[in-house]
Amino acid sequence: MGIEGIGARVLRKEDKRFITGQGRYTDDHKVAGMHYAAFVRSPHAHAKIKKINSKAANQMPGVVGVFDGKQLTGDGIGNIICGWMIHSKDGSPMNMGAWSALATEYVRYVGDAVAVVIAETLAEAKAAAEAVDVSYKVLKAVINAEDALKDGAPQLHPEAKNNTIFDWEIGDEAATDAAFKGAANVVEMDIRNNRLVPNAIEPRSALAEYDAAEDHFTLHTTSQNPHVARLVLSAFYQVAPENKLRVIAPDVGGGFGSKIYIYPEEIVCLWAAKKARVKAIKWTADRSEAFITDAHGRDHVSKAKMAFDADNRILGFKIDTIANIGAYMSLFSSSVPTYLYATLLSGQYNIANIHCNVRTVYTNTVPVDVYRGAGRPEAAFLVERMMETAARQLDVDPAELRRLNFVREFPHQTPVIFCYDAGDYETSLNAAMEAADYANFEKRRKRSARKGKLRGIGMSCYIEACGIAPSAAVGSLGAGVGLWESAEIRVNPVGTVEILTGSHSHGQGHETTFGQLVSDRFGLPSENVQVIHGDTDKVQFGMGTYGSRSGAVGMSAIEKALDKVEDKAKKIAAHMLEASEGDIEIKDGEVSVKGTDKKLLWHEVCLGAYTGHNLPEGMEPGLKEGAFYDPTNFTFPAGCYICEVEVDPDTGTTTIEQFVAADDFGKIINPMIVEGQVHGGVAQGIGQAMMENAEYDDSGQLISASYMDYTMPRADDLPSFKVSTTETLCPGNPLGMKGCGEAGAIGSPPAVINAITNAIGHNNLPMPASPHNVWAAVQAGE
Amino acid sequence: MAKVEMTVNGRMTSANVEDRTLLVDYLREEKNLTGTHVGCDTSQCGACVVHVDGKAVKSCTVLAVQAAGSDVRTIEGLAGDDQLHPMQEAFRNNHGLQCGFCTPGMIMSAVDMVNRLGPKLSEATIRAELEGNICRCTGYHNIVKSIAAGAKAMGKGMKKAAE
Amino acid sequence: MYDTTYTRAKDASDAAKKMRAAEDGQFIAGGHTLLPTMKQRLAAPSDLIDISHIKGMADISVSRKDVTIGAAATHASVANHSKLMKVCPSLCELASHIGDPAVRNRGTIGGSIANNDPAADYPAAMVALGATIVTNKRKIRADRFFTGMFETSLKEDEVIKAVTFKAPKSGAYAKFPNPASRYAMAGVYVADHGKKDIRVGVTGASSGGVYRAKNMEKALAKDFSADAIDGCKVDEGDMLSDIHGSAAYRANLVKVMAKRAIAAAG
């Protein structure tokens, strides 16, 4: 592997600029003639817009324009799309309501954008936004998904009767019902998966520039996928054709899914720059604005039951889920409670019969879409809470119940689409139990009891699907795009290498890990390798970074392009050295003929490619290759997490005494970075389990709308984590990688709740297990 | 509107700014020191931490006029040209950052922590002292390691200087 | 933030004069409550009169048991004051847990008590310590100073100069922080002034703001032990209730924190 190759703990190249304050995030960019946008937002969860009076605002100092939704749609700006078509079980397509970037007739959540003010300074824009007088006819709002389905509930969109977007199913219901008939035991649960706010610490931002002479736009934006942003802004929102729009996602301060989508603000800033005849418009969200405009995550309620035979083998699993999608369908919203969720309901277990029904509903809340894990945390939470609860009810050891039901032969076809390609769940389970000293837990429990504290332990054997995804497969399931990735390797005449990738790094360290592939292949030092990403003018196309796909898909594309570069370099070297191509070896920056002392330095071969003085007959000069990689299957990271807690029954305060993660991510390029991904994911999962909750009041105001009320995990809430990995190679991609970005957030919530419910002795505990909720659960008893 | 003068990273600076201008905006907008970030509007996240007269403060919760006459240090001025402060180095060596957005505030708070409490910091102390700095990427695990290592390195530097 | 005009006061009477001249003025010291409120556009003072540069305003003096803390003393300076630590360590301890280190470098005791946030820590200490609030006009007993949530008996042009108190025989503060904001959800300051004079200040929990738990004080005067307050009722009806905790939970926390403070005060 070399000191900078595959498997090495290479320190990050990108760090220098971040630790010295030289990072360049969107809001750090300034251009001459820059104006500012401030949005006028609905204070009501549901209302009809009666009138927008912007006369006073228009006359305020510095204001160059006040625009509303009628002007926006009048200019032909298209409605915001959802890119994944889901059909209900009756075959009808999903009932999608219209979403204009600025509301035209109705507002449907607090924060819905109604108008925008463009002014010379931010202060002027904000002052004028306050002066825009919007009169509303306030309508009844509905917040909870269950309530939205009730007769007489307020209706959000004429397209969606009873607020139902689709009523979808997966699996064989009749077979599953039959399996339950033969069951010795059935375990039932009601489970709510709390709504979260992603909270990347960099708030979203957009800087839209318009060059009137060229009729050309440039957008700097906080995006995980600038190429998708350009495609959608062009093809669907008609902001500008692709050749007239450059999208740059510079340094981005965390995404976690929330920066995948193309939000109203980017669309409006681009459109308004041209409309107001200004050179550029910048908008950056306040945190308060972020809370009510960034897509939220999760928010499922489910009824689940699992059937067991007399030997405790699982016979069937049946789930009925209602998913709250918020006021509008965001870009990938429909895929989350369907193909990213219900396809994982087999967990790590051999379950012959599964059926899941999902009703997805509109409510007067912020749109819900992908957030770290996206559907898979909801599935893992259901499966692993169910396994733990079943073990308690069946009176068997939770680890043994899991072992008994593990999938042990691969490939394994589940009844819910996925075919697991490789894994070894027992090895992860054993590793986690050993690291946690599971065997001696009872001793520790007694020690806690002597102090008046309740100690509990819980595990979670999660599986997830990432490396999203084979284009044909997702196409058949309704995706509007292919989910391949592209790469280009440019070898310069002096032998340095540029990797152009369609993946985007917003914390994942691609500038380091992607370079490791080149170091590994050609033995070049990392300073000779540059990763270029995030600019549609530089990289031809790409699908971006989400769903833990940059390794398994993005790096596979790089490997493919490197194969082509290596192939051509070898041909050139063979020609120059008068040897056979098959005998050429590239190692440590040298290109040699095996078994001889004939060799060239790497840069001599590269220079040869560009001088073109002595190339094989018919070969084009240059050394630059591109590749598109389309995966053959999803990848299936899996592992076992164990959480041990101590509860103070007097206050409900829960401290995490230890948290163990044993993951199988397949091949690992840089263990340091992988561990960091697990730490961060686990912290977000613990956040969901114990702290975070997007809470609305009945009128639709988000109450937990700042860090004063939305509990973000802080350093003193968390322990140091015990992280380890095991390895089964993924057979589906050239490197054997599975992906590691989301696992922590997927596997940890059930482990935490299993531990706390173990400590308090019953299951009657809502998530998040805040001090108040734990205290109330201890008080209430079972 | 007032003329505000303050020393920033060792240099005398001035600008005509409105009285309502926050220190963070003075630094970012007037002085183009964009290493200091804004991550919230309730003085909680700590992305904006700078040192004013040697003490860590949240520059989003101080007016530029309040800081007039002060000596301000930002992440850009923590170390000399082309050098890294031991705490910066420790963050890199211990993978104490991912997206990098909270990092300048983290490092400024970490240096302040060592200045106040000395170079020997327990894990519990570091975690408690980080109450005012929120990170969404790292789960704090490697930040805590980085600060412990950076503190130790600063301690060595202090000892050396004393000798 | 709305536009505003900032001036620095030379002394307390200058501050009062400037305030009288202002259309809708506000005193500012650390500004750690006021500025966030202004940023949210929830406050729009025409003038900010900075009192933190007034000479002596940030001084802390300790003479035997007599303590005087200048209104502009930061939480950090209270937390780390070595003489104060000797005579009244519980107040240093309280100050060392207000906000976070950066907040403690700016936030001041005067600002905290003038604002009387129902979740602020200092008010509990002030009533338990039997402190006196010294202004440019008069001296006000803490019991009379705090008049309700965000309400005090301060007049518009009245500037807090200092707080004074006699250090108790023993004391302790126990706080249960709000998991999100880290403000007190229940904070109880117990001070034993000797001769059966026990005072218990409670913050964070009550809808009326800081209060003295007189029933606990009585019980503790008889028997200064955690068990002594077992029979003391904390009225749920008076407690705040929000997404972080029901009134019943807060009532419970008041009791639990009181016990912890009593045990710590020993």
C-alpha cells in the first residue's frame, strides 16, 4: 500500500486551509456589485395569500427590487420537483402538489417563502422585507401525519386527496399473514421515529452572479451535488440552459443530506439577479432561518409485529408506517420512506415473509427529505427495537436471538428486493461484545445499583444499503436520474496528476483519500496529486455525494479511469523501452521492464505522451482518461453497536458509559477518516436517541427552532467511542468498498434506546430519551 | 456610523461602521478575515470565537464599537506566516476536523482553554470546557484528542520559553 | 438588528443622564442577553449606553466576610476571584457554570440580575445570600429587587453599580441545566447564614421567576440536612412547563437540586 496508498492513515491534505482560516465557503465569497436578498416568509402554517403590498418596501433605501411568486411563475420559472416517482399499490402515480419557489396562492408551512427583497446591503434588505405587507386568510393547519389522514383534516393540496401522496406496499401481504397464523409467539410494537433538523454548522448560502453581456449565470452554493443542481435548475426550473449556468460548490461546511436539494432560495437568487439587473445577489441563512427552511429528517410512525416459531426463529414481519413528508415533496422525499426504508426491513436476519405498507402524507410542516441515513435509520430502529423487545418477551438472550436468525449464506435474497452480497454478522457481534466486556455487565449493573443508579446495556445489529446505486435498478424503482459517477484522470506532462470527480467533499476528506488511489497505483507522493471537484466548469458531470456513495461509486469511477491511464502509460513505456506491454510494471514512480534493469521515470513516460515524439503507431498523444462507473448492486455495510448507560432516576439524566461500534465497511482506504465518519454518525444517532426533536405546537410553529431549544449533542454529552472494523469485501466494485458515512447514524439509535429501556426495565419510553422523558418513564412504570 | 479602531492580529485597523455592526462582521466584511464563521444566532455554536485582549469571546455577540481599542486575534493570526500553532497542528495530526466550519472557533477556544487551565487537561475537563462550541461532524472524539495533544505541545513550548 | 447609537458612559451619573436623553435607551455591559435579543429583532433600543468602562465598575472586593462585586464584573472574574473563593466558594462555583467559557468572559453579574431571566443563575444566589443591589439612586434588598419574570424594581435611569452581601457560613448551588440552552431548568442556592438563618433561592423553575423556598428554609432551620426537606411541597401549579419539562418534572427537580445543594453545603 505504501505510506500514502490504500489502507494508510494519511493525514488530510485539505486541513491546512481549514485550520488556518483559509477555507473558502460560499458566504466567504464577495464580488463587486453584490446585492443581498432577504426573504419574506409566512408566519402562518397554512393560509391563503390575500394581498402582497410591497409599495413601502420598494421605496426604502437601497432596495432595487421586491418580487413575489406571481412574477416568478410569470417569468416561466418551473415548480420544484420531486425526482423519484412512486406508484401506490393500486398502480396510480403519486399525488404531488405544486411547489413554487415563492408561494403564489397559499402558504403551507411557517417559513414558506412569499416574496424576496433585493437591496444594496443586508441590513437594508432585512428592513425592507419587514416592510412588505402580506395579508393572509389564515386556515386550519395539520401537523401530525396521523391527524392529516383523519376525516375533516385540513387539506393541503388539491392533487392529494386526504393529504395522501401515496399508499405503497412492499412484500407479499398474504404470505406474511399466513406466516403469522402459524406463529408460536407474536411481538407487537408501536414506534415513533422523531423528526430531526440536520443542522450542518455552515448555514445554507447562495451567491448568484449574472453576466448580462454573456447572458450567463454563476452560482456559488452550499451543495453536495453541484451538477445535479445545474441540471435541475436548467431542465426543470428553466433558470438558464446548462451551457449558460456554472454551479460551484466550494468548501461546504457539512451536509448530511440537507444540502442535496435545490432550494427556493437558490432559484430565486439566480432569477432575481437578472430580473433586478444587478451583478450578483447573496443570501445566507441565519440559523433561525435554517431551522424553518432546511429539509427535516425522519418523522415516521409505525405499527410493527414480528412472528416467531417455537424455536424463536422469525417467521414473518409486518409493518404499517405513516410518513410525514411536510408541506411539499422535496427532491428525494418520496424515496426515503419507500425504497431507502422498507427494503432494509429484513435487517441482518433470514426472514421469509415481510410486508410493509407505507402511507405518505402532507402536513403543514417543513418538507422532510434525506437526512444522514435516510430511511435506513428508520428501518434499523424498527428491526433492532423489535429484536431486543422480542428477546425480552421470549426470555432469551438478545445476542442469542440475533445469532439464531442471522443470514449466514451469501448471496442472500430478502423478500424486500435486496440481495445481500457479502457479510459476516456474527464476527461483528462477537467483536462488539468483546470490546464492551458484555460478559461482565451484571457486575457493573450491581455497582451502579449501589449508587442508586440504573444501568442498562443494549445492542443493535444494523444493516444498510449504500453505494447508491445501479442506474437501471433505481430507474425501474422510479428514480428520475441514473446514479452512476464519473471521473477523469489528467496526467500532466511533468507527471503530476489531477483527479476530477463528480463526487463532492463537504467534510469527507476526498482530497486525501481519492489521491491515495493514485499514490497506491503509481507510487506518487500525495503532493503530486490534486483532487478537483465541485465546479461544473471543471468537472464534466457527476451525481454528487450522499448515501455513502463516494467510495463505492465515486472511487470506483476513479479506479476505472486509472485502469485506462495505466494501460496507455504501459503501452507508451513498452514502445519507448522496446519491451512487451505485459512486462511493464509501474511502481514507486518508476516504469520498468520486469526482470531487467530497463526503466523510465514516471514523468518521462508522461512527457513522452505529450511530446508525441515517439508514440506507438496510431496512438493519440496525451495522457488523460475519463470513466463513468455504474455500480452492479447496492453495497451492504453492516455491524454491531453496543451502548451502555447509567440513568439517574431522580432527574432522568442518562450518561453513556460506553459506546462500542464494530463495523464491516469492506475495503478501507483510510482508517483514520473512516473512524471519523463513524464517530460523527454515532454522535448524530445518539443525538436522535437522546436529545434532538423538531417539535411543533398545534398551530404549526416550530418550537425547537434554535439551539436554545433544539438540543444539539455537545462534547460533554458524549463519551469517547470504541470503534473497530471487520472486513468482508464487497464483490460488487473493484475495490471491495461498502461505504461508511451513514452507518453510525443508522446503527446507534436502537442501541441507545435498547440500553435505556433495559436500564429502566420497560419499553414505555418515547424518543428522544431526554432527561424529562426518561424521568417520566421511570415514574410511570410499564 | 463611527470610526472604529482596533488591533487585529497585531496590526492597527480601522473602519467606518454602523454602531450595530457586530465584531464578526467587522472582521469578515470589513477586513476580509473570513476564517471566523457564523453558525448560529443565539451565541451557542462558537464558530465565531476570537480572542479579545487575550480572552476567548463570541464575536457574534460583541459590537465592533464595544471592541474598539482592543487587541483582537483571529484564527488567521494565531501563528506566524507559514507556521502552524501547536494547536492547529494537533487538530491536523489527530483528524480533529471534517468539514472545517467549526474548526477556527474550536481552535481559538482550545488555545484559550490551555491559556487558562494549563497544558494538562483531562478528557472530562476538555469536554466540559467545550460547552460553547458545537461540531456536527466529528462527534467530538478526535477534537478532544486533538486538544489534549495540542495542550501538551503548548506546554512543551511554554517550558522551553521559560528556560 | 435595527440601527442603534452606542455611547460609553464615564460614570454612573453620566450613564443615567445619557439614558434620560435617549428616546428608548438600554444599558449594556457584556451584552450577552441584549445583543442576541437585538439580533433576533426582538429589541430595538435607540441607544446603547455602555457602562462597562466606568471606573471601578468591574471591581470585586472582599473584606473579611463583606463582599462587593461591581456590576460589570464578568462571570469569569467572579468564578476565579481568589479572595471570593475563600469566603464564598459557592458563588464562584455558580459563576463558573454560567454559559460557556467565552460567554463568561463577557457576561456580567449586573446584566444578569437586571435582566432577571427566569432561568438565570445569579438571582437565586442574590436572594439566598441576602444581597443588596446598589444603584446610582439607592440600595435595594434582593428580595425586593426581583419582582417577576424579566421584571425588577429598577427605574428607567437607574444603573446597578454593585451587589454587596455578607458571605454565609456555608452555601452551595445545584443546577439542572436545560439540555439545549444549558440555562437552569432548576437551580437552587442554599445559604446558611448561621443562627438558624437559612435561605433557599430557586431559579429556572417557577413561572414567577426567582423565589425563596420558605418552607424549605423553615425545615432547614430546624435540621440542616437533605432529608429535612422531604416533607416540603413544591407547588406544581407555580412551575413552568415547556418542551423540556413538565411542571411536575420541574417541581421534582427543585426538590432534587435543593437536596444536592444542602448536601454540598453540608
